[in-house]
Amino acid sequence: MQNAIQRLLDAANQVILGKQHQIRLALCCLLARGHLLIEDVPGVGKTTLAHTLAALLGLNYQRIQFTSDILPSDIIGTSVFDAQNHQFKFHPGPLFNQMILADEINRSTPKAQSALLEAMEERQVTVEGETYALPLPFFVIATQNPSYQLGTFPLPESQLDRFLMRIELGYPDHQAERLLLSGQNRHDMISRLSSQLPPGQLLSIQQAIDQVHAAPALLDYLQAILNFTRESSDYPSGLSPRAGLALLTAAKAWAFMQARNAVIPEDIQAVLPAVAAHRLRSGQTNASAVIGPILSKVAIP
């Protein structure tokens, strides 16, 4: 399985240049059954990354462009009266795909944003009292522009908490940008990508991640982190139990990607900025700055 993961990472790094760590975090998030939020300025490759991962994982992919006038029914679908059968028939919306790119999610109103809540948490949607299961696996990769840009509606804490990880891509370094400028068109490269995982292997990987061991001492370290955020004056509110479970799941996936069957403290530290920073309202905008006090003050047992 690790060989397939490495092939996938190598292929993604050929398309998204100079962002090896962000690509590894994004894949870790998806393998852990999580949803991913990418926040950055337009044009740095957020959509390209989502499309690349969908192609390499062999998932049905649908992009939903969030705008200020989008309605929940535009996302979920709607019931239309069938005159022949004299009953309403549900027509699924674009949400009914294995991977959804919610592009510029914070340009839509809170009402439209909330349409994703049940889908992300329960892998199902309810329309007029009827519940419809979403395809499995089901992932949401959402992109958002920085909140200082015009026409944005900040995501509420309840929506942010549905994302296992939040990452930033940033501008490429000089060498990567030069290769980008002189290389092939990224859309053409994506169109030639093929799935690196045979059918069913993604589910097998997810089941294997569940079996990665977390020793009692490792759980002590995790709980120390949670307690520190709840007691420290650096954070208005600490990490919730759900955030603790998210951190453990992400650390297990990170350990599995490193070909280990047990979690070590470095795994928690590797995923901590992406998992915890968007859940801690510290006033800092940089994830490393948000997590800095935790890493410097919480001792490893």
C-alpha cells in the first residue's frame, strides 16, 4: 500500500510543483476520511490540487462554484413534480459525487454554506423529510479566499470544525515557478493522469489506518495538548473532544504514510498546525504561529 501512496505523491508533485509538504498533508487528510479546507489567494493552485487528487485516487469529481446567489437546492438537488406518476421525484444535485470541490465557499451566504454541514458530517442529506445517502467514499475539498478580500462571508466555527485540516499553498519558490512557466499546461497534465489505486484499495488503506496503534503514552501527550489549549490564555477557547479525535486520526494516517504501524509524537506535531490552527481562535493568521506555544510548552511524556 505504501508503494501505491508513494506513486500517487510522485505523480501529484509533477503537477503541483514545490509543494510536497502541502500535498502530503492533503492526501493524509483524505486517507483519514476527512474534509480539506484550502485558504489562499486566487491563482496559487487550489483547484488544480483538488482535481489532481481526484484523478489520482480514481474518484468521481464535481466542482461547485460558490457565489453570493447560490441556493442550497443548487448544491443538494431538488424535488420536481412528475405529472405522469403524480408524485414528486428527487433530482440529485452536484453534491452526489465522490469528491466535491466547493470552490470559493466563503463567497456564498451562510445559508448556502450550511447546506454542506449534514453532508460532511453524516455522508447523507435530507430533503423534505427523505434521507439520501451520498456515494462512498465522499470527500469535500473547499477553497476560500482570505477574509480581508471583498465579498466574503467568514465560515462559522461549526462549519470550520467539519474540516479535518486547513492548509495554505502559498506562492511557489523561484525554481518551482520557473519550471511552471516553462513547462506543460497543468490542465493538459491532469487530463492524462490515471488512478494510482486499484478499485477498493482506498477503502483497504482507510481500514489499515484504523489499525495503527496509539500507545497510552502517546494518548497522554495528545491529552496534554488538548488540556493546554483549554487552560492557556493564548486561546479564547480550547480544542474540543472532536478535535482531539481528528488529531489522533490524522496522526495515524501520517504514521501509515511513513510506513509505520504505530503513532509517535512527531506524527502529532506534523499534522497539528493543519488540524488545530483553524479550530483555535487565537488572533494569529499563520498556522505555525498559532501552534507555536503548544509545541514549545507541552512536554512529550
